[in-house]
Amino acid sequence: MQMRLLTEELRQNSYPGRGIVIGRSADGKKAVTAYFIMGRSVNSRNRVFVEEGRGIRTQAFDPSKLTDPSLIIYAPVRVLGNKTIVTNGDQTDTIYEGMDKQMTFEQSLRSREFEPDGPNFTPRISGIMHIEDGKYNYAMSILKSNEGNPESCCRYTYAYEAPAVGEGRFIHTYMQDGDPLPSFEGEPKRVKISGDIDEFTQEIWESLNEDNKVSLFVRFIDIAGGDEETRIVNKNQ
């Protein structure tokens, strides 16, 4: 698969929706993840990321403008021991609870489908990072409707062992802007990861569409020692 520049992928797409990047830093020492949200409606844009324990939660920036919290207020990131879970919805909790009961990442998601927001039927995208004894692997999942048919759910899981230095995978909810919004197609894109956490954060944030971007979370985890560095950027401040 061709290596892509994450900046170009983002700049060429005004509305990828919500996106997850997982990979390994350019120096090979850090496990890397990023999660961003975008919005077209007032309700979707009225959000910020806030820290919650070792994870994060979405929160209404102006509670008076919140009309429907069902699909926009959730915990995108939670940590279970040596596993970091990153998703675009409340399936974060489903994965956490399932894996806490010794279920696999894939098994935990069997009880979930795409979001009930027809006609878009937004895909549920999820990632899991596992670091143990100086070794690192990750997996990504997408649950999507079958070409907009709400009666049929397509389930795809991608696992990456011993991730290559300086590269990651990028998955997002929509191929581009539209009405209805077209779901992501194909396997997660292979993208280059460069720079330290601040450079990587700035690279993503500045490449997201100015009108539609809402919030960004980035975390670098030391593979050898487990120390974490986190950055959160909110358009609403």
C-alpha cells in the first residue's frame, strides 16, 4: 500500500468526519494515536474534549445550545491496564467492558453496529493499542452499513503486529462531504508519522478544515516504559 502524507489526506478532504490515526513514531520509541472530531451542525460543533482520568470525554462547550447528546457526548479514549481504546462513540465503553471480561477486541464489538443516524448511518470506527514488555501492537475496526442498507452491517477488523517505525494507519468515518455522507471505504490508509508530539499535533490541527474542525486528541506512549504524553486542542475555548 502506498504511503500517504496525513497532511495531504486532510487538506484534500473538507469533511472526513471523525478520524483515528494509530502508529509508531519516527524515532521508533513511541506508540502514537490521534483522534479528531469535526461538525457541520451547531450541535456537533458545540463540543470540546476534556480529560477524564487517563482518557478523555466530549463535553458541550455551551450547555444551553446542546439539543441531542445521544451521539455526540461520549468517552472517545479509555485506558484498561496496558491497553488504550480509541473510538468515535460510546462503543469505547463496550470495548472496555468486554475486554475487562476477557473478550477480544473483535468479540466486544459484536454487540454493536453503525450509528442509527439515517440516512448517513455513520460507521463506528475503533482502535486498540496494546503495549507489554517493550512490545507494541494495535488493531482497528469499522462497523458500517452495506451501502446505506440499515438491515445489513459489514464488520472489518485490521490487526498490526510490530508496527513499522514512522508509519501508521488512518481511518475516518466519511469519504468526503455529501448528503447523505458516504461511508469510509477500503482498509485504513497507510500514513507517515513524523516529528515529536507537538509537531504531529500541529500538523494535524492545521490540516483540518477550518470551518468544520472541532477538537483533537494526540497521545504518545513510551513503548519501553509506558510513560504518556497527551495534547488536546479545542476550537472552542
